[in-house]
Amino acid sequence: MVGLSEGEKHFIRGGIAQDIRTDGRKRLQFRALSVETGVIPQANGSARVRLGATEIIASVKAELGKPSILHPDKGKVSIFVDCSPTAEPTFEGRGSEELSTELAVALQRCLLGGKSGAGAAIDLSSLIVVDGKVCWDLYIDGLVVSSDGNLLDALAAAIKVALSDTGIPKVNVSLSAANDEEPEVDVSDEEFLQFDTSSVPVIITLTKVGRHYIVDATSEEESQMSSAVSVSVNRHGQICGLTKRGGAGLDPSVIFDMISVAKHVSQQFIGVLDSEIAAAEAEADE
Amino acid sequence: MRDLNLSLNQTQRVRLEAALHELQSLVPAAASAAAVTVADTIPVNQEDNILKYISLSQENTIQEDTISLFVCADELVWCRGHGTSDQDGEVVATLCGVVERVNKLVYVRTLRARYKPEVGDIIVGRVIEIAPKRWRLEINFSQDAVLMLSSMNLPDGIQRRRTAVDELNMRSIFVENDVICVSTILALSVEVDNCFIFCFSDFKSVFAYVVVLTHADTLRVINHQAEVRGFQHDGSLHLQARSEKYGKLERGQLLMVPPYLVKRKKQHFHNLAQYDVDLILGCNGFIWVGEHVLVGENVKTTEDRQKYSNEAENFTPLETRKHICRLANAIRVLSALGFTLTVELIIETAEASVSSNVEVNDMLGAEFYVQTAEREAKRRAALLRKKKGGR
């Protein structure tokens, strides 16, 4: 990432203070969002999401597996993030490892809930095929193709779109008499079950610059941040997760303020995302 | 168009396609013939070549060679330059771009490429390193450019004395990451292709090359190769900032567009007094849009830095900032659509957004893109009609 001169930094801070940012946005406005679905034919569901110059590809792959002994009634979901060196030269080799892990952990926290699988945004019990025997393993991969700030929000949006594009093949289980035998499963090639994504949250990151906070910061604006709070909010306006980055401390009242703003912004963002998904699906059907 | 990822609705898509189609139909035949993609044959008309050649030779008053050339016209071979290749006696493009001809030399100038400096260009760059007696600048060239301390004049126009103290104080002039405006003085880019060295950037060396060719035979050309290289040095680019109008740029934003969108003009500094905005169209595709600064005000850089500490009072005024953002967004729209950036067009686009009540942020929305493309198509059609009427 290119550095900024003192003058430019000052200009950016001034813009945020005066509620008109360098590209003319207000503090709580998102950049233009564009969505494509079904970009990876091999995956069960995939999506490309662009948020300004940030570009993310997310894919969902489903495989049959065995549920863990501790939770025989739940499927498994894992989330990985990879930052491509095309996004930034520093991502070359192992350069992106730290960022990728940080993003993946934040996403897991927001989407998957606790260790027990309780409170997960993705309904894990819907992934079960035969209790304790067979379940679906979902592998969710996010790839950062181009990075211009606000990666976490874009990743969460891309995953949400990819999940809504996901069709899980219908499975016919032939009942076997013996209980301890492996059940025979027959995976259908034609029938797919649509995945329920209504409870999947979006993530809204509020970046604090100076005395104000902004949504959807570009990488230039992110370089000026003191701290950032990522709030994941679902369709019903409930908070599903909360993470804070950046060294500077925040007053508790500011955090409450941020949460209520994030809740308000998220409802608009979900609306935009829904209409974009509908448009993308209509286009894919054509 | 590659960068254009808009979510257009059905009518917008039809309108944009219609506008782009019209724009394409307005392009003069000669210009569209000059555009090539990879594996296109480049027509090399032998007769044309001779005629052009004679006229040039006459200018240079090298009569003998003209005659000898005229006689052995059949043997004339085109010099294949950068981006071309020989396939069964035909010249074939190996790059995507525009065919350029300099006398006998044919080369392809690529559009989406890095900036190729020419002498006297006004450019905007970013300091990336401070080295002994010089700053290194990122200017979207294949190498970093060099601005020598001695190429900077003192504020009152006096030449700098080369003292050690001066060198130690270089950071008081520019520090890393500063955006500055400079002009090129020595732009020497060397292209090696098929044993010939072509230098497109420097007028003198193009001339040297022509002279080499006038004594046309391959052997001699190879002989002269060393001579051409003689004044090439290492192909690095030197810059200067001798006048007060050059220098550090502050209080504004830097935009980066493909360099081919900025054409070389007499004027690259523009003070848009009606907006209180400075607009600098750097030939390297770096564009500065910032608050207007009076010439000579730049001197107080060190004081400025202290001023940032109590910054809230000296933010850019809101009105000016709106204008800056509007102009910047106009540039973003135009460059995404691939229109050549001129001050007139930028102002026109910004004004159009004001008159049609488009908010600054909405300028980057699909509707304004379509409107801009339509407006440009209309403007070019009117221009063409006027030209035809004039004839």
C-alpha cells in the first residue's frame, strides 16, 4: 500500500470531520456494491462481491462427512480466507498469513457461534443426514482478489451471497437394519435443497477516525483509523458478534452508540444486498 | 471499459451500449485503422514510405542519399520496432495498441502501459526514498525517477549551493510519501528490439536514429548503435523543479488514471478560480485535485507541519471540499469510461452533475456513467458535424 503524505492525511481527516469523504460519501454511506453469483461451477455455491475497489470471491463446497462425537446432531462448517497477492504485493508468499487468519477468526466468531455450535448463524442441524453417522461438511472459502479496505464486511457479504446461491444435493438414505453399520447414501445429481440464509448476519465495521466513525472505509481511510469495531447484525436487528481492532481505547458509551448505528446501517445494507442477490439470480437464470 | 463494474438495469445497459456504439462510429477511419490487437497485420505501404521519406530527406538536405534510396526503393525494408514481429514477410503486431510510424520505423504504442516520459513533461509523483543528494519518486514509469537536490531552486529562484548542511536538511523540503509536482528534463528510455535501439522519448535521439537510417544499410545501423547508446546513460529519468509553481502538493487528493488519458498540452496547471481549486493533470496519469494555493505559499512547509497539530481550525472549507470531490469524481467517471481528460471536459462533467442535481457521491452510480457517455457521444457528434459544415 502506498503511503500518504501529511497533506493528504489531513485532507482525509478533514473530510471525515466535515461529513464529506474523498469520494463524496457521507460518513455512513457504503460504496457501490455489485454482486455476481455462480462464478465457480465446481462449487455448490459461489459469489463475487465488489464493494468499490474491494473484490471478494467466496465459494461454498459441501462434502459428506461424519459428525463429531460430541455433537452427533450437527454438521460441520469451516471458514478459510486467503488473500491473493494480486490484491497487494505484500500478500506474496506468507505475507498475508496474519491478515488471513485474523479475518477467518473474525468471520468464524460472527457466523459460527460458540464451540458447541450454539447460536450459529448457519443452522448446523440442517446439515445432518443421519444422526451421528453422516452429515454435510461445509467448506467456505473467501478469496480477496482486490483490496481497498473494509475486507471483513465484504467477505461477510460475499459469504452470505454464496450461501444463498448454495444448493445442497438431496440425499436418499437406505435404511439398514443393523444400527452400527454404515448407512448407504445415495446423493442425487438433480435435486438440490436451497440453503436457508435468512439468519446469516452481515458485518458492519465502524472505523473511528478522529472524533467520528465511518462505515466502509477505503484503505486510505483505514490508515488513519484509531480503532475499528465490527458488529455482525442479522435481519432481525440482533447482534450476533462483536470484534474490535486497533490499539486505541474506546469509551463504553461510544461502543453502545456504535452498536446502535451499526444496527441501523445494517438494515439498509441487508436491503441493498437482498436486492442485489435477487438481481444477480435473475441474471443467472437468463 | 475493463474497470467498469456497474450494476446497470436493463434500460441503462441499452442506453450505455447505444452511446458507446455511437462513439465508436464517430471515430475517423484513419484512427480506427491505426488501432491493432495482437496478431493483426500492420500494412506497410512501400510507395507511401518512399514519398514520405523523400520529403523528410529534403528537409535534412541529404540529397545524395535520397537519390540512392529512390533507386533502390524495392529493397527498402521497414524497421520493425517495439511490439511488432516479422511473419512471412508481413509485419505483425505483438501488442495491442496504436500503430505509430516515425519515418521508416513502425512500432506499436500500447495504451494500457506504464508512462513513457518525454522531455518537458509536467508530472506528479510521490517521494518514495531520500537518497544522497536526491529524492526518488514513483511516477508510474518502469523505473523510479530521480529529482536531484541541485535541480531544486531556492524559494527566491537562486541556485542552490552544494553544501552538506543543505543535504542534511533535505527532509525539510520533501519527506517520504509527499506528493510533488515536477517536470522532466532528461527522459531517456531505451528499447532494444532486433538489434536496433530506438529512443522514442527524446527528440534528439529520434533524430539521431533517422540520420542513421538515411545511410540505409543494416551494417551501418549496427555500427551506429553504439553511438546512440553513447548518450543514453542508464535510461533513468531526471526531474527538475526550478520554478516556484513546482513543489509539494497538500490539501487535496491524488487520483491515478491510465497515462494515455492525459494528452500533452501547453497547460497542465489549472487554477479553477470559480471553485477555488487547483487541478494538475500530470502526463504520467497522476492527477492532483486540491485546494488552491498561492504561488510561493509552499515555502512555509515546516510551519505547516506544526499547524496540523491544531488541525480542526484549518480544514479545507466545506464548499471547496465539495468542489474538489465533485471534480475528482468527474475524473473517476471519465477515466473509467476511457475518455481523454481535458480541463474543459472535467469541468463540463462536474457542471452537468450540478445542473442535473446529482449528489457528489451519486456521480459514481450507474446512471451518471450512462449520462456522461451519452453526453460525450452527443458532443463528439456535434463537433464532427461542425467540422464537416466548415469544409
